[in-house]
Amino acid sequence: MTIRSDKTLVDPLDEFLLTPGTHASPEDGMCAMEVVAFLAGGPHTDHPRCACPIVSGYVRHINDNMPDDHRQRLLPYLPRLVDSVSEDHEQARHEYFAWQAVRVFAPAALRAQGYRRYARSLENAADLYRAHDIAEAIQRDFMAKDVGAELSPSQLAAHRAGRAAGAATWFASQRNDFFKGVSAITPYTKCADAAAGAAFQAYRAGVTDIWDKAMGTLDGALAIGAGADVSATPPG
């Protein structure tokens, strides 16, 4: 990738080679969010101010956890992150990522490891409060059966679904708070981080199409506020 000092692109977008982690400079490599900063013409960072911090959190985690042969699939979405900040749509994005963890990623991991009943119970949750309670109940069942055992990908995915649901409801209850409910325990990107973590656990569980689902989720999150009708489950 040729980089000029005025930060214009010399080569097409697909000439970027995305790599995990953060980098000292573009010459040292670029993760997905560093490319977004580059496209926006801002300073080199993986936290560009032009991008929605919620969606950015998801992209950072997906970028770092995707296998090398899938990471380039993030590239077509990156221009859409430029100027994606919208306070009016932040709660909708929190809740969208929470539902993706609850209805897509955790059930995929659970089914892959034979826990179909647990998967169905999460998918059928009436609201995020109930989804949180269901995820907690699944965790208790796992603990009762596997005390002392190493946590499986499906257990970890269910745990992340519960964290996402709980965080989304917390943010919804704190919208009048100056910091919008953010704390050391509930960071602003918690729903997005948990969704990305659940996706990674589904990958570990052997779900073969999980990165298709992860890309569908990113597409859906970016559509919020863009006039699109976003469902809880991405197509395909």
C-alpha cells in the first residue's frame, strides 16, 4: 500500500493488508480502525473520533480475532465508519449488538456443542431483561454439571450474551446520566465487545459460517441511523 503525506489513497482500498493489534505508524501496519482513521485524514489511531465508538469496539475485536484469511472481509465496510458518530442512535446500536450476541452468536456456539435447548431459550427471549436472566440460568446449569472443568466455547459465548444483554439494559436505564451509565464495570463498548467475543467463541466451537454472521452484524450496525430497517438477525 502506497501512503502519501497528504493521506490520500494511491492504490484501491483492497490494497490495504489488515493485521491484528495496534501499530506505531501506517508503515508498520494497520488494523481496521487505523484504516478508518487514515481514510478520514486524521491522526494515526485505532480510536478515530470520526467513527461511532460502539461500532468501532466491535470492529477492533473482530479484526484482532478473525483468522488471517477472513480479516480482509472488513475492508468494504470501513468507509462507512467515517462520520458514523450519532448520539441519537447509540442506544439502538447497544441493543442491536446485545441481540446479536443473544440470538445469533451464542446460540450458534451452543448448537455447535450440542446444547440445542439452551440455544432455543436464548433465541426466544422476549426482551433483553429476560435474555440476561436466561443466560445467567444457563451459566448456573453449566457450573452445576462441570464444576472445575475448563470453560467451553459455548459456556463463554452464553456468558458474553448475558453480559451484552445486561449492559444494554443498564445503558437504557442511565440515559440521563452525564456519562450515560459508563463505569469501569460497564464500559461504553461492552455490548459490542461482548457480541464480538461471542462470535469468536462460536468460531472456536467450530461454527463454519460465523464470519459471515459477523459481517452481517457489522452491516446491520452500520445501517442503524442510515434509514435501513435492521432486524436482530443478519441475512444469510
